[in-house]
Amino acid sequence: MTPPVTRPYRGRLAPTPTGHLHLGHAATFLRTQERCQQAGGTLVYRNEDIDRQRCKPEYARAAIEDLAWLGLSWGEGPDLGGPYAPYDQSERREHYLGTWARLRDAGYIYPCHRSRRELREHAPTPKGDEQDAEPLYPPKWRPPPGTGAEALLPGECTWRFRVPDGETIHFHDALLGEQRFTAGKDFGDFPVWRREDMPAYELAVVVDDIAMDITEVVRGADLLLSTARQLLLYRALGASHIPGFAHCPLLRDASGRRLAKRHDSLSLRAMREAGLSAEEVRQRALDPDS
Ligand code: GLU
């Protein structure tokens, strides 16, 4: 028997430049680099600036500077180029459009004209970390399979992925162990293309992780449900390889709230300006109680 072919390890750092990076990002990215180094792999930097309204070039530049200061380095990225360029999501629209068309033609997605407000008012929110909970899209709002999609373009409405209600999506997480989520209960039909005519995060990230041949995704545990949604996309797209997943515990502030870009005093930039060394910040990120 021929042994299975092992693909060379490829990990990625994928910040969204909507603000300055903080200690929580540092924690996830340091683990990402560590796992990549242990595997002797290549680290890819991908600038997730798909949302042109919310993302700012100055934050994208600051993220590269701050991560380099912290001691991270990567082998491919917007600053270095590489075989899978471009590494800025804002320049990869045609990849996302091609995948949107494939999903539409195969009947996996449908156009949705409901507003966010309607959804909030009429849809139950599943239990869980309140910051992540998204209303469950009511199945009765779905069009019958195979109808309504032909004449519409991506930016004319939201496009949603029809989840297989009741199916359990399970995967092994390298840090957290077995994970199970039920489609239609833990999460509902999710957007793959937004009314503002841009791909949704779930679509863009799967398209890029496939295209850039990523073998392991290391991300924050706030994205566990997203990983379950993304596994449905990998399957719908018939991906020949699905990356492994490692979700890192989230850092919390003194009152137990998870760190966010609004915690300015914990931004890498602010800590550096306050005189902390990169080594001190690394220690705080990896052992916040120290
Ligand atoms: N860009 C996403 C974020 O900053 C993370 C992407 C991912 O790890 O899939 O939240």
C-alpha cells in the first residue's frame, strides 16, 4: 500500500484591519507561529480587509508593524508577495465571485431579502456566548429549493447557505478535542454574500484557505461555530483537503468580558508606547495571570 501523501504544513495569520491588534490577537498569533514552527511549515499572512467600509489601510499597516515588533515572521504576505498572491482579500474578489456562482448553480445558496431587523424580531437566538449568538434564520423563510436565484446578481440581496437541518457537524480540534454542533439548532442558514455586494467572512475565508493550501487553521475559540459552518462549505465545494483546526482560548478583561478592539489600553501599540518590551507582551499574551 502507498502511504498517504503528507502535505507540507501551511498555517496563516489572518487579521481584520478594523482597529489595532490587542493582546488577544497576540495570544492566538503566537500559538499559530509556534504550531507552524513545530511542524517546520510556512506561515502565510493574509490581510482580511474584505469590508471596505470598516477596514482601514492604516490599521492594516499597523498590524504588520505590530506583529513584526512582537517577533512574528511569515514567509508569504501582502508585504512579501508569494506564490498565492494577492494576500489582501480586497484584491481577491474574482475568486469569491467564482465560488458564489458555483454554490448558486449547485443550489446550495438562495437569495434572501429579509432585513437584519426582521431577523432580529422574528428569529430565536440560540443559547451560547451572547457575543457570538446569531439569530437562527427561520426555515419557513427559505424559498423552495431550486427557485428564485436565476435572475439575481450577488449584490442585489443577501445570499444564504441552506444548512442541513438536524445534521451534527463534528470535528476534532487539536487544542479542545471533539466538537459537535447541530445545523438548524446551533446555527442556521448563514450569509455567504452580503447585500453590500461583498462576500461574507465564511465564504472568503474558506475560498482563501483552500486556494492558499492551508493545512491548519489556528484561530480564537469565538470562531468555533464558524468552523462548523465552514465545514459545510468545504463539503459543498468538494474540497479535496480540509485543514485541521486548533481553537485558542479567549483572553478576558478583569470583568470577564472577552478582549475586543475597543480595549485600547491592551492594544499592542499602546503597550509598546507605554514602554513594555516585546518579550513582556509575549509573556502577558501567553500567560495573562503572570
Ligand atoms: N479575520 C478573522 C478575524 O480577525 C479571523 C479569521 C480566521 O481565523 O478565520 O476575526
